[in-house]
Amino acid sequence: MQKEKSKELVHEKAPSRAWIAGIAGWLVPGAGHLMQGYWVRALLLGGAVWICFICGFMMGGHLFKFSGTEQGLTSILQIPPMIGNLGTGMLYIVCWLMGIGFANDTQQAALATFEYGWTFLIIAGLLNYLAMLDAFDLAAGRKS
């Protein structure tokens, strides 16, 4: 009987501070850990996201956005990398509002580092998703 109880899944409700830490970690990379006092994790994870994002731009990378249905399949294929880019939070939103990094420039695409650049930009977003989940789990008490 006791083995059956240990096999049951325990559903705990996450406290509101966990949601706040997760959202803060998504908006500003490293902020979720910083507001909980995990300075080293904030520096390592947040710093890695910021460095990847900045290096991606310096390499001539391209940010992705959904461009509508006029292009058919091409625009649908831009959704997964756009979701990866969106993981950088405010970095992506500020670039989107300012129109930086979204141009389809043939000279930019001809750079030898262009593909490395947009790969770095996507990796920055995906890494920030992981950092955001780590901040959430720390605040919820699931991790130490």
C-alpha cells in the first residue's frame, strides 16, 4: 500500500514568486536568478544569453519573425526559429520595436559568419528558456 502512495504523482501548486521569477527571467536574461539572490547563476546563465545575443548580431545574424501568409510554406517554416528568438525576451522585443536585425539583406546574407550569427541568436533564446525554467524551479522549491 505504501509503495502505491509513493508512485502517485504529487501535484503542488507553484507559489506566485516562482511565476514572477520565471517571467522576470524571460524578460531580462539573468533577472530571475538575480532577484532570488543567486548571483553566480545569474551571471553565468544571464551572461551567456547576453553574450550569445550580442555575438550573434556582431556576426551579422538575422532575427526571425512570422511574416504572414502571403509566402505560404516559407512563412510557416519561420515559426520555430522565431520561437527560439523570442526566448530572449526584451532583447527580441526591443529589436522588433526598433526594426533591428529583421531585414532580408543580401549583403548581410553573403557574410561568411551569417549562419553562425543567426544560430547564436536562436541559441541565446533557447538557453534563456532553460534559465527561466531553472529560476522558476528554484523559486518553487523544486531545486536547491
